[in-house]
Amino acid sequence: MTKREIAYQVALLFIIGVVVYLVAGTTQGNLARLGVDSSIDFLWKRAGFEIGQKLIPFDANSTIARAFVVALLNTLLLAAVSIICASILGLAIGIARLSDNWLVSRLAAGYIEIFRNIPSLLQIFFWYFVVLRTLPRSSESIGFFNCIFLNNRGLFIPSVSFGQGWPWIVAALLAAWGMVYFLRRQERRQFAAPALIRPDTRRLNPLASWNLLILAGIVGAIVLLAGAQLEIPRETRFGYRGGIVMMPEFLSLVVGLSMYNATYIGEIVRSGFTSIPRGQTEAADSLGLPRRLTIRLVLFPQALRVIIPPLTTVYLNLFKSTSLAAAIAYPEVVSVFVGTVNNLVGQPVFIMAITMAVYVFISLCIALFLNWYNRKIALTVVT
């Protein structure tokens, strides 16, 4: 970068800073003339309302700032679960589009054409008002293995409480991560070794199967060492108590957002695999690699270089689409902070500014992480 380019960027940042300062000063002056309080002291006032779903303790006596944190955690939980579900479903659909089975390929294409052309908000309404609202009452819940229950109040699943054993959890998870990372490095070295190019390639990468066993063993060790207790939902007079409760609003949002965004992820995955030269597949077949290893070790790593850039846009749109939760009263940032809190304190300027800043910050974090990962796999492929 030349000195002239650096000077241009510094000048541009200075101009942007001046514009932001002038806009902020003008806005604050106008609010002062209208007699509107422009401070953020309202964040430390008593909330005076309850939130249905909360990941941390919260009641009506908590502060508005804590209500914002609760709503933000609900938003992040919804976005994370939806991204994971949409990614798994989209990967399966994308691979199904490339299947040699005509029926499987046509069904995947039909899924994409149908759900991609239905607005995500309409899909959320369908799952919330048509499907989940018609589920049986609590006394007639649908049970699975006598520990998971589904009714019109949500999905009730068992939970695990560790009590004071959380240090064991952290130590065990770190140990599991280290062992799996070591085995993955060994696996990559073994796969890259020329001596392994032999007809008996079905025994390639024997260490990969140990990853899941190690994680399962670590989880078992956590349960034993931390003195974990399994809490199963139990039916009471006023519904099920105990365990983890997934609200109908949360379930409908996860299903609606996942099914809608999975159509775009499926097409991205399909385009990523079709961008790989056919010679790669033929070379893997000539070595005798089974289909699953060909996809996992040969095709998928190369397709990621094409998949990640457009996938970033899909993830960002999915995260921003969590604001649609306000339409069915799920307690996320827009519903709680922009809706309830703004009606109580009457501070639309700062409330909207804080909310938009949070969305921008989290979106930038998602984009930065995916861009970093894209550069990482690109360098790995080149080397």
C-alpha cells in the first residue's frame, strides 16, 4: 500500500468521523429542544415485566439492561440453532441434487423450488399457527421414550445439571479438543503419505473413527466426575415441569428459517461440487476410494473454497431474519427492546441506535470469522 493510498484512507475516515459527529450533535440538540431525555440512564431502571424464555435469571425487578442481555441471548440462540439446522439440511439437499438416483434428485429440486418461493415469514406463520397450535394439550402430550414430550406448549426434553462440577467440564472439554486435534493432524499426515496409495484404500484414515469415540468417552467422564444429574420433565397439575422447554415460537422459527435458508445453502453446495473438475472424482475412483471418503476427503475440501463466500451472505441474512420473531412474540431483541422497552421508556432514538449497532457488530463478527476460515482453507489447499 502506497503512502498516497494510506493518506486517502485516513482522509476518508476523518470525513466519516466528522459526519457522524455532526449528525449525533444535531440529533441530541433537536431532542433537547423537544424536551426528550437523550441519556441512557433508562438502562438501569427496573424492567417491570417478565420474559417467557430466558437463559439467565431474570424477573420483573431486574434492570432494563439485563432484559436486553436476555433478549440478545435468545436472539443468538435462535440464530445459532437455525444456522446449524439449515446447514445440515442444505448440505443434504445439495448432495441429493447431485445423486445419480433420478427420484432423489427430483425430490431435492422440488423442495428447493417450493420452499425458496414461499416467504420465510409465511413459513413461520404456517408452522406456528397451523402446525404447533394444533398439537394436543399438555394432558395428551406426544411422548418419546417416556422422557421427551411435545404439546401445544412446546417441546420438553431432559436437561443435565452439573452443580459445582463445572471445572471438570472445562478440563474435560479442553482435553477432548486436544486429543481430537492431535488425531486429525495424524489423519491428514497419513492421508498425504504416498505409501497409502495402494489398492487397500478402504482402510484409509482409521483414526477418523476414533474421534467420535473419544468425544463420547469424554462426555461420559464429565457425567461421572461432575456428579451430573439428569432432570426429566414430569407432568404436574399445571403442565410439565423440569428439563429444557422449547417454546412453540422458538420451534416454529427454527423450522421456518431453517427450511427457507436451506434451499439457498443446497444450491450453493451443489454449485460448489459441480465446480470441481470431474477428473478429481475419477482419480479417487481409480484409487478405490469409497464414495463417502471421496466426498469427505477429496471433493468437499475443494468445494469449500466455492461454498464459503456465498454461504457468508446466507448466514448473515439468516441472522438478520431472526428479527421476524417479533411477529409471533418470541422474546428476542426487536420484540423485547424495540417493542416492550421502547413503549415503557419512550427512547426510540437510543433504543434503535443500540439495536442496530448490536446487529451490525454481530454481523461483522460472522463475516470476519467466515472470511478468516475461507482464507485458512484456501492456504491449506494451496500448500
